[in-house]
Amino acid sequence: MKRLVIIGAGGHGREALDIVQAINAVEPTYDFLGFLDDGRTAGETAAPHDAPILGGVDLLRSLDAAYVAAIGAPAVRRRIVAQLDGIEAASLIHPEASIGSHVTYGPGLIMAAGARLTHAIELGSHVHLNVDSSISHDCRVGSFVTITPGARLSGGVVIGDGVWFGINACAIQGVRIGADTTVGAGAAVISDLPAGCTAVGVPAHPVEESAR
């Protein structure tokens, strides 16, 4: 089995461990070693799994293991991954997720239960698709994008790197969303959004520069 550590011992990291356990229940695939988290102390455990905190992110280079960066915030995830050049990033796809034909994705994908990719979709690296999110045909999604629970992308949507797409938000067919933009919860994107903004509302409109 592949040795694996999860970076980030918060809620997103514990959800990632649930995915590991679901994968292993179908076919033993990962030997989970523990969490790496710069904000926690080695020797602690992450409840409720009681999984060990091994130490900080720098420890990974000595572990001979692959990793997945279970950090929800795109900018933080990108910064951590930049420290780990040359180390294998695993992808975690829940057995209850759905991937259609002609779908490609880079390393580091986390795909939760109920997430769906339909057809002819391109995802970059270290993309996170949360519970019951869906991406439709011919979408192009950049790296370090977080699609949160219940979010929906219609066909042909293009999303730049580092976008946070909020819970239950949606985008109509063919819109483009610039890099490092935050789309707020429940927003409906019906026209293009520039890079680096925060967009909220129905229809979604920019309100301030994104801090993500």
C-alpha cells in the first residue's frame, strides 16, 4: 500500500481521512501514517479519529510518503505545496464520487462523496471538490481551486487558479471567473468575474478585493 500523510489536521483534513478510510474499505490502497500540521504539536492526536500528529510540514521529506494537502484556503494550500516540490502528491477520490468520460485532473485532487464530474472536463492540480458539488461538460478549472459543498458549474465554465467557490453557489454556462477570486455562498454567477475580487449575490457582483 502507498504510504500517505495528510497535511492539515483541521476539519478538512479529518474529512480527507474519512475519504482514505472509504477508499481502503473498497480496496486497501493507503497506509495512513498521520497528519502534518505546523500549528499542532507532535504527539497530539486529531479527534475523533485519534490519528497521530507527526509534526510540521518539513517532516515530510524524511517520511518516504506521498501527501495530500487538505487545506481549504487556496492561497495557503498553494504556499504549502510550493514547499514540497519533488514529493509525490496523491489524489483522494471517494468511492461515492462520480467521474465521467474524457476527464483529466492533476495531482492532489480531493473529491468528496457525491461530487460529480460529467464529461470532457480539465482540472488543474490540488483541486478540492466538496460534498455534492458538480462540474458539467467542457469546464476548465485551474489549480488550487476549492469548490465547496453543493456548488454547481454549468457547461463550459472557465475558472482561474486559486478560486474559492462558495457553498451552494452556481455559475451559468460559459462564464469565466478570474484567478484568486472568491465567490460567496449562494451566489449566482451569470457574467464574467475579474481576477482577485470577492463576488456575492444574485446575480453575483464584485464587492471588494479578495483577501484569499
